[in-house]
Amino acid sequence: MATTLKIMSFNLRVDNTGDGINSFTNRFHRVVEVLEQEKPDLVGFQEVTDSMRARLRDHLPGYTVQGCGRGRDYHGESMLIAYRKDAVELISLENIWLSPTPNVPGSTFGGDQSGCPRMFTAALVKHDAVPAPFYFINTHLDHVGKDARYLGAMQLCQYISAHREYFILTGDFNATPDAREIGLITAALGSRGTVNCTADLGPTFHNFGRLAPEDRVKIDYIFTDGKCESAYVVEDNPVEGQYYSDHNAVCAYITLE
């Protein structure tokens, strides 16, 4: 028995009043429209602050929303995950910091890492049509430190390698496809048949349309050791200058059996 799941990775951009018409408060209706249009089975969100998390929970009645902030007090930006209530059941949930002390909230690698703690949220879930549970993991790697990003990718690979279940990994990796941290994931997990579902996709970060087409970059990804059927970038046609985010969301259809 097998089933094909629709997976989304979606950087929402923090709620910044300086974004004007594109502040989260102003464009939230567009975010909801995208989710209602795409109807993913599971979605990994990045840059979700406490107030944004509350709004998502209130306006996504068909989904269960899980995750905590990356700070020492469990507040701040979260690597939020959401899954459809009618199809997915949560078995266990972990919030893990990317650092030498992964169970210490707010911890970092130090070195070239920015002042922002980084983490991942991992859910072991069961889908009605999939025989065994699988891991859905969502992350956001550092925007400054190359070494911190590589160490974060290594820690993710180690976590996945410690579990035999299928996995799906979403996130904003803040790294272009030629970066060593991107290559590490498929190389380190190659024996599992891991693929980058988004390998053939174009740029995803456009900074609310401010970047010229040739300056836009791909930094959002979906990886899995399941079978990736197809993937695409969710178009964002601005309405009077308003975008749904400064990133394009990406979707992939993944078959697990």
C-alpha cells in the first residue's frame, strides 16, 4: 500500500511593520489564500513569530499546528509544522536546537553563526494510507555563517540517520544549490535513496519583488528518501504591489509505501 502526499515548504517572512503593504498583518489574507489553494497535507513554515503562530492556528481549522520558538524561553521565531487533521496523526514531537547542546533552548554553534539560534522541529506522524510512521522535519539554517549552516546540515543528517523510518525534510537553508551543505544532505543520506525534490526548480527568494530576476536565488528545499513524483514553485503574482511573502513557497508530491 502506498500514498502520495503533497508537501509544502513556506517561509512566511517575520511580521515587520517596515515592510509596509507587505507586512504580515497586511498580507495574511494572501497567505491563507495560498494555503487554501494548494491544500498541502503537511507544510513546514519558517520565520513564524508568536503572534503569527497564533493567527495561523486560528485561521487553519483543518490543520494541527505544532512547534515552539527558538529562544531560551521557547518564544520567538519557530520552525512551525502543520498537518491535515483528517489524514495525519501525531505520534511524537521534538524541538531540537542546532548546536553542540541540542536540548538546550536558545543554544548555538557559536563561531561564524549569527546571534540567531537555529533549530528544527521533527514530528513522527502516521498517515492513514501509509503502513508505517514517517518523520516530517522542518528547519531554517543560519543566514550568516557558512560553517554554522554546514554543521546544522550535518546534525540534521545525523538525526535522520539514527532513525529507520522514511523522512521528509523541508526548510529555508539559506544556501544556494551549489553550497556544500546542500550537497551534504543527499551525499550523507545517499544510501537511503535520498533525493532533493526541488533540484530542478528555479529561484525562490525575491525580497518582495525587489530583486531583479537574475539576482534571485533558490534557498528553499524539500528532501526525502521517499519517491518524489514532481515539484513546483508556487507563483506569487503581486496585487497592487502586495506579495504573499518575500519567498516563493515550494511544493512536492512524494509517494511513501
